[in-house]
Amino acid sequence: PNSTLARAMEGITSTFGGGSGGEEKKEKDERPLLSVDNLLPKIRRGLMGEEEKEDAVVVGWKADVRSRKEREEVLRDEVHRFESQMKGFVHNLEDGVDVMMWQMNRSEEKDAPAEFALKASHVTVKIQRKGELWVQGVVNFTLRGGYLSKAIGRGRGGNKTALEPLSMHEILEVKAGCSGYDHTELPSATGRSKSSKGGKSKSENRQGSLFVTMTATPTPMAATRAYILRFKSRSARNEFLNGMRSVLADMQIHEGVSISGLHSSVEAMQYDDEEEVMVPLGAVHKVMNREREAYDRILLMLLQGYEDLKEREDELLNLRKKLENVMEESAEKDRVQANDSKLIMQLSKKLETLLMDNEDLRDQNDRLNTRLIAAECEKMNMMS
């Protein structure tokens, strides 16, 4: 009986349980299946939505412009794009920029050779603010390893400082290109053989449009200090150049010698800051419009000057390529001429040897003729 009751209870349980199991199985079947694509994040190239539309600005000097109005509209779009990019210049400098760097020093002596404290080193250039003022900021130079050292994990021990930090108030100017030295003659890093790395480094340093030179104040040991940076692309070079010049401009405007006449005018100096002065709104608008017009004028001239700089750099690169081709052709002609001269010298020596042999043979022939005549004369005397 116990076994019969047990079987009956198992049947009831299996009946109700089987029904619930079937429902659970249906619910499980109705759930969406998880795939690998749903678990992994989707990575799409480019920007989506409105960001893609905002960045899709045609560069002014690349568009096909047929009227003055179209040129002004294109320049307006370029100005807006440049103003939007200016906000990110300083952030990029604070995050750090990877460059190839040389540090060059020269003494006060005339025709003094350049001394390089740093040669062809992979460096991360980063601006660090140590206070509210830019004058207190510094530029840090941190060594970074190449792709191989990153792969084997050598750079995990900490960052190494390539040079002493450069204070912002020691920077005199930032120039495009390699100023004060031929960029094709820049030395390579120590420990590299000239035969294997010389041609490669020279080809990498051939494009002058990838260089930026920061000139610093002189020291008792060096009358001229230059920090030469090479970037991976011209756009990265231009972003760094605009960012550094923007920082230096802000430092002069807010902390240095002011160039604006708005606060230094005679009318502004007559009033005290503590006094409440009623100024007509029209006068304020007039001054603001005048300052804005000056700002727009300078910005338009600046952006058009950038295109002139790009064209001159391209022309310089083409001229350098032509010069290298002419030098290669001249070297080939010199090599052929040297081979011809060597061959002519060998032929001359051979001809001289042949001429000397000819003279010897003539002398021998003359001696033999003399002996033959003497022998004939003796024979005739004996017969007579």
C-alpha cells in the first residue's frame, strides 16, 4: 500500500509539475536569445547624428568658389570651425602630445656648432598649470617608449623625464618649421648605426611641414635654446602650434603687456572703478562693434595666411625633392665620369707601355740591321 500511495503521489506531482515545467519551457522559448553581438559593444567609425553634421565643414580654400559671396560664406564657415576648435587646443596640450624631439643649444661664439642635449627621442609634451596664472605653468617633457617597448612592457616602471621642465615665461616664440637648423641634417638617436639608420632618419625628417620650433630665453651656458618637435601629421602640428600660440596670447592679454586700447584709453582712465558711471548703451554697442570688427578682420587675415603657409611649405617640399633629384643625377654623372677617368687612365698606361715596347723593338731592329750589314761586309771581303 505504501508503494501504491507513493506512486500515486509521484503521478500527481509529475502531472502538476509537468504542466508548470511546460509553461516555464514556453516562457523560456519566448525570451529573446542572447547572441555575442548583444554582449559586445558596437564600435562604429565616425560620428553619428548631429555631431557628424556639425563637423562636416568644407575647407574654404578647397571649395569651388565662383563668386565673392560664396567666398565670404565659405570663410565664415571656416571662422566658425576655427573658433570651435580653439576651445579644444588647450585641453589637448594639457592631455599631452606625442612627438619626436630634439633640444639644441648654441653658444655666443660666431659660427658655433650646435650641441644637442636630446636627439630624436620619443617624448610626450604636456602643459601643466601650477596655479591660476599661466606664468606659473610649465611644459613637461616625458620620455615614452616605442611600439616594441610598449609590447614587452618596459614602460610600466614609471615615466622618465627627458629634460627639465620649461617654464611658460621662458618661451620667447613658437615657429612653424625647423628654425635655425636644417631639418634634413638633424642627428639621430645615440647608439644607431649611420649606415642602417642614416637614410631612414633623413627620409623621415624630409618634410619640413611636420616641425615646430620653440625658442626659449638664453642661459649662461647657452645663448640660444631651441626645442625642435616633429609631429606625425601636419594637422597635429597645426593644432599644437595654434594651442601654444593661444596660450601665449592669453598669458600676454591677462598677465602681461596689454595691446588693446579699450581699457587704456583716456576716457577710461578718467573714471574710477568704484564710481557708478552711467554710460549710454549706444556708446557701449559702438565700442563693442568696433572691437568685434577688429577681431573679425584679424581672424580672417590669420586664416588666409595659414593657407599661404601651407602652399609655401608644399612648394618648399617640391623644390627640395627636385634638388635631391638633381643632386642624385649629378652624383650619378660624377660616378660615371670617375669610372671614365679611371678607364682613360688605365688605357693611357697601357698605351704608354705599348709605345715603350715599340721603341724597344725598333732599337732591337736597328741593332739587328747593323749586325746584318756588318756580317755582309765581312762576307764580301772574305770572298774578294
